[in-house]
Amino acid sequence: MNHDPNCIFCKIVEGKIPSRKVYEDDEIFAFHDINPWAPVHFLVIPKEHITSIAHLEDRHAALMGRIMLLIPKLAAQEGCNPYPEGGFRIVSNTGAEGGQEVQHLHIHVMGGARPWKRG
């Protein structure tokens, strides 16, 4: 599995940097955002170091499908109200113009009562 020893998210996956874990399996790690924008705000990342959505390859299709199927379950687990009155928002910033700050693919999951501070 590809790994970047200088990547903050790779260090979180390895346990070298503490996080408030939401979920973990062999390929996926989810943890609470340290600067939440919403009452529920966590990140879902592949354990493999993939720089951004722009760097996905065909071989990542099953992984990304698993992530997308996992997100609603984790959102409910973390306190998002059920669809359709409740719900959540998913965002993946990609590249400098897309606002990406950490160069490791990550999906923000945000939910809870509005209005949120940002977003």
C-alpha cells in the first residue's frame, strides 16, 4: 500500500498523531475533524496515500464505492438526523483552486442542525 511518511493523514492512520477515530478497517479510516464546521464533522480517508480525487485510478473503484456506502452509516452513527428531514453534506476539496489543504484524498462529512458556521 502506498504511504507518504511526511503526510499528516498517513501519520494519523499509523497512530503517530492522535485522532478521535470514528471507523477503521483494512482500507478505510475515519476520524473527527479538529476544526469542525458543523455539529457533526468527520473525515473519511483511504489508508492508501492517494493525493486527491484527481489521482484516482480504475483500481480504486471498489474502494471509493465502499467509502460512499459507508458514509451514510457513519453519519447516522455520529448523530446526523435521518433523511429526508435530516441528512449530511459530503465535500472533497481537490487541488489548490479546490481548496485542498492536505494532499491526501479525504472526504468531509458534515451534518447536524443548521446553520453551520461555514460551508
